[in-house]
Amino acid sequence: MTAYLANLPADLLARAANIRLAAFDVDGTLTDGRLHYGEDGHETKVFHVHDGLGLKRLQAHGIHVAIITARISHTVALRAEELGITHVYQGQGDKRACLRDLLDALNLAPGQVAFTGDDLPDLPPMGIAGLAIATANAHPWVVERAHWQTRRAGGEGAAREVSDLLLLAQGKADAELARWQ
């Protein structure tokens, strides 16, 4: 597909080939981690359009997408709705329990989920995920415990890299690229 996905380890591709649910943290993963507050006190977030297309393409290929975040933000709900993401869990103090409940609801095994995060609250769900992914800007302890680290930072295309990896490992990348040519 592209050079940034060349020469990936066989064990990484094997893990990615099994994924049926791609779950993501928000702050620092789908965004750059900065919080913006207007004069009126309302929070805004910035999302990358490349990430959005990647998440939509995962769904088009039958991979569930979920957002699991500790914070509550109207902006996240709006972005998820725009992308057609129905598995949106905000205010989750225990992300591992949330992910386990979602796996049960979808009748999936832990080996069928990828979780992408950047900071310490993401370690519990990463610990049960068949494919634990750290963003380029992730805390070093998160990186040490991940199966793979993106080259791009959160909010700057990291989720798109994850999407492309999953499509590549599942033999769908060539068809996806051909769709756009």
C-alpha cells in the first residue's frame, strides 16, 4: 500500500488480521491532547479529517469502531455521530470494564479487539486487547506495553495509520486503494 506500512513484523500482521473491533481513546489519540476552552467555558476539540475517513473505511469493511474516553464532551458526541460511530462511551472511569462489556455485547473475544491510546488510563484496556497500540505521542510506559506504535501523533493521523494497518493485514488495502483510483 504505502512505504510506512512496509516490512511490518509477521506477529503484528497476524494480530491485526483478527481484529473485528477497533477501539480508541480520544484526548491524545483522536485529538492532539490539548483542551481548548472558549470565553464562554465551552470546550472545543480538533479532529483530523484523515482519521475520520480511516474510521469510516473500517466500518465499511465490517470492523466495528468504538470510542472509550474518561472525559465527557459534546464535541466527541458530534464527531462520532458524523462518522456513524454508534459505540461511544464517555465518562468511563474504568475503560477495561467498558471494553469487556462491549466485547460481551458484540460476542467478540479479546484477541479480536485493537485498543489505541496514549496515556496511563489507557493501559487497562490495552492489557486485554489482542492488539494494543500506542500513538507516537504516547507516554513511555504506554509505548513499552504496546504491540505497535504509530508514527503519527494523536490528532495528526494516528487513527488513520491504525485503520490502514488493519485493512492491510486483512487483505483489504488493495481493494480500498483501487476504490479511489
